[in-house]
Amino acid sequence: MKRNILAVPVRRMVGSAGESLQDLVAVEEPLEIRIGDRPVSITMRTPGHDLELAAGFLFGEGILRSAGDIEKIEATGENVVRILLQPGADADTERLERNFYMSSSCGVCGKASIEAVHATGCVILPRNGFAVAAEVIHGLPGGLRQSQAVFDRTGGLHAAALFDSNGTLCGVREDVGRHNAVDKVIGSEVLAGRTPLCDKMLLVSGRASFELIQKAAVAGIPLLAAVGAPSSLAVDLARRFQMTLLGFVRDDRFNIYSGEWRVR
């Protein structure tokens, strides 16, 4: 197994005094995702849970509909994951070449971006069937923080966690990329055949961007909570799909930007 933490020499300064010591940093390396022999994506990630990352990424893009589309998924090299699709699997591999809206700096307008999400197969989330108490939400950041093993050693990773409506932690993943952390935790559920995730909520350690709302919507997650702030396009997308979106979930407070009916 590849290391996800690396010791590096540093010079630590306290005031004008310095000392030489070792510091731990999170590893960042490229991962190439292939469908068959065709490269479809390269992402910078922290090694670990690479199969889940690949499955979650392709699921969030609408390329995979379920684990049943996968004939085989394997690591074929040090930084390569290859997925073989089942014969007859309805996978639009050309979609990845069209979905350049995923970068928040690409300049594509919000309307076009949201329409592109509709093309991935997202449907409007049902208003009933999931509700959570406010006091449960207040406890989520503490539950996430306690499970961040690599962050404790490096301080340099994002995290994404799935909880049920009682606040029970169902899964957590860490990565230098917040999108990757979400792909990993959703990908683990995809490979286990547990999607859609209509009875789960997702907590992310950073801000809530458009891309994270998209990934949650594809997975059928009714509530996304973020420790940080949401973007305007994230709010628009959450409202469009009737997802509950919470921001600034910390210090016993949070803001509800959409879907307030799911919070008791």
C-alpha cells in the first residue's frame, strides 16, 4: 500500500529562534482513471481508496449508474485504476469530454451548468422521507473531526463523511482534494451496491461548491452540510433539486440555504 503521509525536513521558527525537525505532510500524486484502455481522467489525490475514488467520480459524472455496470475494477499500475464495463452497459463515455463546467473557474454560466447536471440523470429529490433534528446537525463536525486520522497527523486534508438521520457515522474519507474525498466516500457506497443514498446526509470539511452539490444530487443524498460557506451556484443547484443545504455548520450554529423542511 502506498503511503499517504510523508516526513519532510523543515526549519521551524519561533520568534527569531529556529530549529531543524521533521514535519508530516499529506502525499499528493496523480491518479489516472481508465475505462478499458481509454484514459478518461487524471486527478491529483492522496493515495488510498483509489478504486472508490474512480467509481465515485464516474458515478457522479453519470457514466456509471450502479455497481452492476462494472465487470471489473482494478489498480493496474502505481497510479492507474482501470474499469471494465459490463457488456451492454449504457455508459456515455463522451460525457466526460463535454463536462468542462466542473471547474469553478471555467466561466460557464450557471444556467448551462445546471442544465448539464440534469443531463447526468439527476432527478428532483423527494421532500419527504428524510428529516434530522437540529441538535444532531450540531454534533456532526465533532463526529467528523474524531474520525480524521490523517488530518490529525498532517493538518492538510479535506474530509467528507456520511451520517444517518441519528448522527451515526456511516463512512468517512480524506484527501487533499475535497472533490476526491466526496468521490471516495460515495464510491464506497456505489461499489457496495447501496445507492441511492436517500437515507444519508453528507458533511464536508470545507466550503460547499457547485460540484459537491452535483455529486450529492446524483447519489440521491437529500442533505449536504458544510463547515464553510456555500457558493451562489451551489445554492441555486440545491434549490433546483430540493436538496437541503447547510453552511457554517460549526460552533453550535448553521445557516439553512435551501430545504428547511428537513430540519426539525
